[in-house]
Amino acid sequence: MGTAANTSQVDEGLKSELQKSGIFVTTLEGLYNWGRRSSIWPLQFGLACCAIEMIATACARYDIDRFGAGLFRPSPRQADLMIVSGTVTKKMTPQVVRLYNQMPEPKYVITMGACSISGGPFIDGYNVLKGIDRYIPVDVHLPGCPPRPEALLHGLMKLQEKIDSQHIEKMEWYQKGLKREFPVPEFGPNGLNPPYNPEVFQPQQHREITVG
Amino acid sequence: MSSSSYEYHYLFLGVFLLIAIVFPLLPIILARIVAPKKPNLIKTATYECGVETKGDSWVQFKVQYYVYALMFVIFDIEVIFIYPWAVAFKQMGSFAFVEMAIFLAILAFGLVYAWKKNVLEWK
């Protein structure tokens, strides 16, 4: 239960000494984060072939339930994690962004596979979004085409590490006046409008290198 | 209170009742305290698989669905009665046959009545 993020006053030596006699010492933050990381409920939806790997991860052989993340919720109201599993077409983007908006705080996103990171093999396609991170903040980018179930589990463990490292007094979802609304793009005749959310997506600017 | 007394056994029921009340109430109250509420227009909108709702989200079904379902249930139950009757038909003799005939006649009369009332016609 003890995590690296704990800022406990009890020193580690005493903690392990107490643990030997069956007494566990932890902080409220540690307990809170332990509860959150052990019950990450993903939103049940799949977009493309990565979803098949996600299903395999949920099944007995890989068993995502070992991490407490096996309860796929059919409604965003009950979900903590959005696994964007597969190619996000431009037609599907408004729906994905709307679903992300409808999830309660705190919420996390794993982009599964090359397509949802950057468009993948369809990057030149007229109909494919070049990465879901243009509209919603992404916590874990999970490369692969498709990533194997082990990779998804690894991504989930990375997310658990992130949850562990969050501090209760700095958690933005407890701050007053926080406005977390990600505008849903509209599907127009020339693709999506706006092409990306500037608050979320800040692409690196190309720098001109002059030689000589 | 001895372990064999009458009241003792009801004590279990009382304890279970207490647990049954506290167990679901605790997370509900805890969630009220801990859960951060950040409502906005998109979040509070009707959930329809991410698609924007068109029209009213309260869909009304015709009363006819209900009548149809009722008719179906009656004849569904009839089959459940007929199966064991058919299995034990030879042992039970003519008495069971007459009884089932009466039962079927009553249901058939009901069907005829519904038919006359135009329930089976889809409008």
C-alpha cells in the first residue's frame, strides 16, 4: 500500500517495523491514491482493431482485472479511464470528445495504438484524425500496431504510477472554479472545425536552421 | 440470550439488516463528500453514445406494446404448463386430458375475445 509519493511523517524504518507486527501505516493521500489506482474503470468502447487486443486484455489470459481495471463501464458517467483503442476517424471524433467530456473528474486517457496517437498508417488519409491529443489531454501514449495486451497492461501500470504521484492538495479537480470543458469539434465539409484545440494541442514549431 | 433461543435466530436477521443498510449507504455518502462535481453543458447533456440528442429524449411507447406483451406472456406460460402435462400424459389418464382441454379452452376464449377487440391488429 505504501507508495513512493507518500509524504508521511513516519519514517520508513518504523513503518516496516510496524508492518512486521501487522500494523500498516499510511497517509490519507496514499490511501486515496491507492483506492483510485486500484479501481480504474475504463469506458467500454472500441474504435478499431486495437479494441480486439483490448478485449483480449480483459479476458482470462491477460486479465486486466488483476489491476482493478476490468470493470468496463457502458456509460461515461461511471468511467475513470478512456482507452482510445484504434483509428479515430474525423467522423467519430466529435463523439469521442463528447464522451470524454461526459466522464466525471478525475479522468484519464490512454491512446492505444499508432492510429490514435498520430493517425498511424492512415496518416495521409483524408478521413483520419492525426491523433486524439488534438482535442483531449492524453496521459499515456501506447505505441504499437496494435499493441499487444501486455503493452496495454504496461500502459495501465504507467497510469497507476501517475495516479500514485498526484498530490491531494494539488489535485485540480478539487480546486474551486475549475472549468474543464473541451469543445466538441464540428464536422464540416472540409474536415473538423476547429482542426485542433489550442489549449490542449501545442505542436512543436519548426525551427529554421541556418547553416554558415 | 442463549444460542438456541428463538430471539437469537432473529438477531442474525437484525445484524444482516443493519449491514444491508449501512453497506450501500456508506459509499453513497462517501461519494457525496469525496467526488468532485464539475458540471458543464456537455457533461450534463443526455448520454446517447456520444451522439447529440435530436428531439425529446423521453421516448413514449404505444400502449399496444403492453397489450401485445401481455398476450405473449399468457401463451408463454401456457407452454410451460403443457410441457410437464405432455410428459406425464400417459400416467395421468383422461382426467388430466379433460382438465388441460378446459384450461386451453379458457385461454382460447381469451384469444378470441382479444381478436374481436382488434388487439391483434397493429395500428
